Amino acid sequence: MAMRLQHTAHSLPGSAPVGNEGGLRQDMFEPEERIRFLRSHGTHCMATSLFQPGMSFFDMPGVGFIGYRKKWGTAVALAEPVCDPASWEEIVRAFLAFSGNAVFLQVSRPFALMLHERFGYLATQCGIETIVHLERFDLKGRKKQVIRTAVNKANKDGVLFVEKDRPDPEVEGLT
């Protein structure tokens, strides 16, 4: 579910940015530690997008991290935290104290509900995330004719589809 969440006030009552106090700080983890959290808790559709250029990270040792960018004095978090859902409230509370003001984009319904119930955030649904179970997916039937036609045309045009989990020098130059 694509949601834009914004707190109804500029910050939590009585909170102020705390910077690096309490062992919490921006970009504390090494990339390998973030990848470990991503592998165990990064199941949402935006998880790997957190690693795009220009992102900052709010890291909470032993819990997880939040990917965000600072824009116009506001921390704009892309997706929900990469952590165990049982720790969402803990990491969000610390992140709000750290940032002073934040919005969350592209989050799940359970995360949006937690933000509303615990922090007074409001949510606006902007789309949905569709999950395709590849082991059960097929292209049979009339409804999927458009997809079959597109695949056949792509094959005829020489389009190459490659699934990879690391750079492959043989395909890197192909567009």
C-alpha cells in the first residue's frame, strides 16, 4: 500500500532533536549490517530502494534502521523501518526524537495503523502493492493474453531478461 503519512503536529509533544545522544545516530552501521537487517526484515516492496544514492540512515543497534532524506527541515522516511515489526514503535519513537519532524512514504497498512494509534499520524492511500507468487503464477487463460503477446513480441525483438544477484560483466553493457 502506498501511503503518505504526516504527523498532525511538527513533532511529538515535549520532543526535540537529540542528535547522537543515547547511542543513536545517523549512518552508524556498516553496509554489511544493514544488508543483514534487510535480509531478515526487508520484505516490503521499497526495501531495496533504501540503498539508492542520497539516502541517509537512522540506525538503532540491535533493532534495525530507517532510510530517509532530509528535505525542508523534515525527515522524509522512505518505507517503514527495516526491523522486526514488534520494534516499530521503539525505532519510530527514537527516530522522531532524533529528527524532530518526519513523514513516512510507501508503508504498509499495519505500519500506518501503528503510526496513527501510537503517534497520531494520518494516512492517505495512494496505491497498492501486489504480490505475485511466482511458484503458482502462469500465463494461461484469456485474461493473460496481453502478457503472452508482450512476452512473445519481446522475445521476437531480441529483448533479454536476466535475473541476477551480482554484476555480470557479460550483461552489464546491454540495454
